[in-house]
Amino acid sequence: MSEQPQVPPAEFQSYYGKPILKVSRWREPHLPAYLFLGELSGALAVVGAAADATGRRSLARVARVTAALGAYAGGAFLTAELGRPERFLNMLRVAKPTSPMSMGSWILASHSGLASAAAASEVTGLLPGLGALAGAGSAVTGPLLAAYPGVLFGNTAVPAWHEAHREITMLFAGGAMTAAGAAGLAASAVSPDRRDFDAAWKLAMIGAAVESAAGYGLETRPGKSGEPYRTGNSGRVLAAARYLTLSGGVAALAARRSRTAAAVSAALLTGGGICAKVAVLRAGKASAADPAYVVASQRPAEEPDPAMAAPA
Amino acid sequence: MTANRLYGPLADVSGDAGYAEHPQRVGFFTDTSVCIGCKACEVACKEWNALPEPDGDVLTLTGMSYDNTGALGSNSWRHVAFIEQPVPANGHAGELITQQPVDADGATRWLMASDVCKHCTHAACLDVCPTGALVRTEFGTVIVQPDVCNGCAYCVSACPFGVIDRREDDGRAWKCTMCYDRLRGGLEPACAKACPTDSIQFGPLDELRAVAQSRLEELHAGGETQARLYLDDPDDGIGGGGAFFLLLDEPEVYGLPPDPVVTTRDLPRMWQWAGAAAVVLAAGVAVAFSGRRDTA
């Protein structure tokens, strides 16, 4: 797809330059923190099950405990984000496939339950069979928890979110692997026996590759709707996220031999993941605040958007 | 799921929402060509619905002509836009519209339009609401139940018109109810009742569409070639509005999106993509664990 101006600037009209859309009420640090902790928990649940199945006991233990803590901490940030936090349970009043937040609430509720059951069994040694079963269940809810926020952002009227839903979803899936890898790297930096953690640094590198590729996809998104990902404050934060994630991925190469490298890599990857979430939130706010983005995305001169094609 | 639940024409919105028996779908036809900018609709709405004052200083002057309301929001459910527009020397010949305020030299025309919630056939706010606080009424309108809303603010970003918003001192989302209480009592909404020129017309949607069509033809015949109906078409991106408009210029001149599409149209493909991303995640972990355990 060739890049071309979608609306000649001279023809752009607006009502005193006022926004057509309302700028999102979602806040920092609440929403980015929730996104980061949710995907961390989601990916760590899968790591816990895989580590358990392959006999990496110390990694399984760290992963399961952190997965449970991450789910609860994420849920706390999500609740604090509400205008009426005391009505959090209204989220479970209905189940609506048309509402990614409804689906996400059910996923988070199931995931928290399964992850904490697995962690409780891991820590106490009680009911190991049920604990493994819950751990396996959380390995199913985990990827869903990490991937659904892409739909949460995509299913809005905000051009930078709606039209880039594929890149955002992949950014979060990659970010989930990176976050889980970083947690394993951090644990390996202080663990007496580091052999179990080989999978963590491999996962960190895979995640960093996927997250960076998706971030690059956002920054180079053709057309007007991608502009907030390469310009302004949101563009700078996304660029920072990519530098942090890439350098963290490179540092993970040395994590096997060096505890310091493991710790540095974990910090860089975590910082990159959090910056990426902040960048997506800010890009959406910039996209909603300027009526030019809305008009550009709706004028018939625009080419059909490849993002709306079904996944291959 | 039946056809057109997410997108496209939907003949019976209330029936689709589960009402076995229900009154006719009602709506607003706002004919901006006869709006005189009196803001009686804004006042009547605030009075009837006991709306609190907007955030900030109510005495602030925006500098946007006579518009000191600014936009629709949680505390402003009708908003009258004022546009002072230069008219080309040889353009704008419509006899009917020249009755609007025009400068002595004829170089400026004044567009005025009372905006309101569109009560979309496919309402994104309703689709994305996770608590079921937003519901379709038996009249085919869309309302928020204040006793259910937990203020997640998802609807705020989903609305393609920037209508619904959260009151920060209250924590919940608010918007036009089309005076649901008055409708239940057999009355017309306060704004339509107060409008002195019938710029705001209330009634069964089918009848309003017919009225709007004949008014459009009248204006076109009178030379007002830029007149157009907005959101009257059930084949548009929101399945047609429960509130629709006759405009005298491009929608964006009034602060309206030119061709809004309900975001949920694309939702099935977004879920598919999220499924693919979840598989990528699981595969990534599988690859990371695929080698032999490190024995170094």
C-alpha cells in the first residue's frame, strides 16, 4: 500500500478545531499498569505450566506465584480506574461478546482464580493434582488475558486504536512474553541454581523480537491514523519503548553467563513493556483530540484499510 | 446471532433487543435550516433533566460565536453550534435560507444546529458497555441506567460522535435519554417541546424520515444545493440514527463525523486476530521450552 495524503489540508474543515470524539477518560498509571500486570500474569501462567511439565521446578514456582500476584495487582489497578470502584462486581453482571471489557472481566476473574489456586498449591504443597490442573487451566486463560486488550482498544471509535488493532494486539502478545521472560530473568539473577531459567531468557528474546516488530509496525503504519505513533509525545514514548525492548533482548543473550546481565535485561524489558502501554494510551488520546484524524479516516478518498482484512 | 445484529439496516431495533411488544420507534429530526440559535432546547433539557452545571466556570466565554456550551457532554445533552461562514460572492442563492441572519453586505451566513445523542440503530456505547448499564428502550432509544453504571468509561471512547462522557465528580457516564421519563408518560422530549421553530421535531422515525425528505426537496428546489440529510439512511455506518439532521454544509463543519461507522462492525475480525495473538504467545513459550534443559 502506497502512502499518500488522505485529505488535502486545504479541504479540512472542523468546528473551531474542537474534537469530534471524546478523549479517553482512561488514566495513567492505572490503565498501563493493568495492561502490563495482566499480560505478565497471563504469560507467566503458561510459563508455569510449561516449566512444571518439563521439570524446571524453581521456574515453575516463581512463575506461578508471580502470575497470581500479577493478576490481583492488575485487577486492583483496573478497579481503581473505575469511576465507581465499589461497583466493580457489576462487571460480572452480564457476559457480552460485543464488549471486550465484559469478556476481559470474565477472563480476568477466571484467570485470577485458577492462577491463585495453582500458586497456593505450589507454595503449600497441598493438593498437587488439583494445583497442576488449575495451572493448566490458567495456561489457557493466560494467553486470552494477554491478547484481549488489543480488542479492547480496537473496538473504539478512536482511529489510532481501531485501525491499528492488529499491531496493538501483537504488541501486547509480544509484550506478554517479554514481561514473563523479564520476570524469569530477574529471578535468575538472584536464584542459587540458574539452570531452570534457560527458558526464561529464550522467551525474553522471542518476546522482544515480536514486541519490537509490532512496535515497528505501529510506527510505520501508513496513513494519517498511524501518525500519533511516530509523532508527538506518544511517538517519542513508543520509540523509547522500542529501544528499551531491543536492548533488553540483546542483554538477554548474556543472561546465561552473567547475573548482572540478567538483571539489566529484566529492567530494560520491563521498562520497554510499560512504555509501550503508555504510548498506546497516549496515541489514542492524541488521535481523539484532533478532528483531522477522524475526518481523514472517514472520507471516501481513503483507500480500504488492510487492517480490517481477516487474519490470514 | 441473526443477520445485522452488529451492522447494517435493522428494521426493528426494540424487537431485536428482546421486546416482544413495543411502541413505534421514535426519534428526532433536527432541521438546522430553521434553527434560530435560541438555545431553548439546551435550557429545557437542563431544566427537565436537572443537569448539574458543566465542569469549570459556567461564565467562561469560548470565543466561538454565540456557542458557550462548546460540545455535548455529561452535563450538556443538547448543544447548539454557531458557525459564522463566509459566503462566496456568487454562491448561496437559496431563497429559503436567506431568511437566516446575514450580514448587511451578504458576505457571511450563520449556520446554527442543535446537536444531540443520535440514539444509533447500532449503538457502539451500548455494544461495549460491560455492565449492561446501557440499554435499548422499548422506544428504540438508548439510555444509561445510573444505578448500574460503574464508570468504566469504555462507552466514552466507543461513541463515534463524542456524545457520552463521564462526570468526574460523580464517576458515572451520562447522556441524552430522549426524556425517557416523558416518553413513558406520553409526552414529547423537553427540547422538542421547547423549540419555537420546530427545528427539533419529535415523532415516529418513519414519519420523520418522510418529513425530512420532503423538506430536503423543498430546499433543493429553492436553490439550497448544499442541503443534505445526515444519519437518515438505514444503510449507513450506524444503521441510521434515531436522531438525524438536515445540514446545510459538510458534517465536519458542525463538528460531526462525516461518515461514522459503529466500531463493532469489525469486532468479529478483531476477536479472530486476538485469537491468533494468543496462539503466537503460546507458541512462543513452547519454543522457549523446546530445547533440552540447561545443564551448564
